[in-house]
Amino acid sequence: MPSPFSLEPLEGVFQQMRSLEERTGRVLCSNAGEFKVGDQLYSVPRMRYCDGAADDPLRIGIFGSIHGDEPVGAYALIEFFAELAQNEQDTCGYDLVGYPVCNPTGFAKKTRDNHDGKDLNREFWRGSTQEEVRILEKEILARNFHGIISLHADDTSEGIYGFVQGAALYHDLLRPALKSAGAFLPVNGAAEIDGFTAFDGLIRDCYPGVLSTHPELEIKPFELIFETPGKEPLHRQITATKSFLYSVLRNYRSFISYAQNL
Ligand SMILES: [Zn+2]
């Protein structure tokens, strides 16, 4: 049976990942898991960059393109991982795992939903039978991340904005990261975004079922969602997203060392 849609966008990502692994020698690329749709095999790709000198590195999971029509997450993550080896000051003490394409069939079709018509970002921790969700839930449980960051684009927004689950890191993490990304794209200053109350692009709430940690974990990681205005040129969205990520790495490390010294 012929493939129902073009695999070119996915193959492009895999090719970039392979060249990234060869060029840097420090980024390991693999698959978090595979699944079949008809005769076609798909995989959820994974990249890892670890500060080998750190005793107990801070584990951060970064998730892109869970909505298949938001390619910025995938391309920003590939560029971000490609640069990490040259930014050792920022990556010191970290074990970073990136999932550039969380929804491979949607990415190939350029649709928000997956091949089965499901918005995967409403399926987490609800007993979903979607293979992509099962693969990612397993990863999230096994890796026990200190922090989870999801990358999105919103083509109804004129500016960047972000969600944080829980208030603790609102000031220390999300606010400075949005400010940093705000050097490249305007911040959405609306009092309500996507049905949520917002202030300076910051939202302290979320939809149920979004990609997140297991709801019953005792010690919760920080969870951030970053949204870029989807109609802006892709390269500007990528630059803003990378700036957001670097800011989170810098501020989370100092937040943790401050907390440990209390
Ligand atoms: Zn999205």
C-alpha cells in the first residue's frame, strides 16, 4: 500500500539529526519509540546532550511539534542541540533530552492532529491508546525530568506567550525567559489569551490532558509551555524559541543552587 502522505518533512528532520550527530560528536540521536500506520513505520525521534562531568545532572525534557502543523518546535530544537556544544557555560550541569517531532504523522501531513484525527495534546495521562502518547508517557516516567518544556506556535496570536504549571517558577523562570525571547518577537499583551487570563504574556493555567508529568508524582518538575506567533517568519520564531530555552537553562540552574543554599 502506498504511503498516504509525503514523508519528506520527516526525512528532512532525520537527515538534519544525523548530520548533527556527526558534526558535534556530542549529541546522541535515537528513537524514543516506533509505531505502524498501515504498512508505514513511524518513529518519535530523540536527541540527547549530557554534561558528562556533572555528578547528578539536571534532567530537562524539551518537546516539539506535538501539533504537527507547528514545525517551529522541531527546527528550533535541532538548531538548539546543534549549538549546545559551543555553549558549555549554559549547558554545564544539564542532561538535555529533546523530542523534535512528537507527532510524526501530523508533521508529515502538516496537520495539528495525528493520522487518527486526535489532538495528542489533550490525551496525556487519560489512558490514551494513541501510540505517540504511550511512547512519550513512558519516556516522561522513565526519565523523571526535573523540568518539561513544550514548544508550540499559535497562528491566532500576534506575539509570544507562555504557560507555567504552578506558581513557584513563574517569576524565576517563565518571566525572564519570555523577556529574553521578547527581544526577537513582540509579547502578546492581551488580558485574555486562548480563553485564559494572561498578564504580559504569562498564563498560570492549562488545558487538561496536555503533555506533562504524571499527575500523581509527589515531586513535580517545572512545566513550561512556550508559544510563538505562528504567522511570523519561521527563522524569527526559531530565534525567539532558542532564546527562551537558553534563558530557562541559565535561570533554573541558579534557582536550584540558590534553593540548595537556603
Ligand atoms: Zn500547539
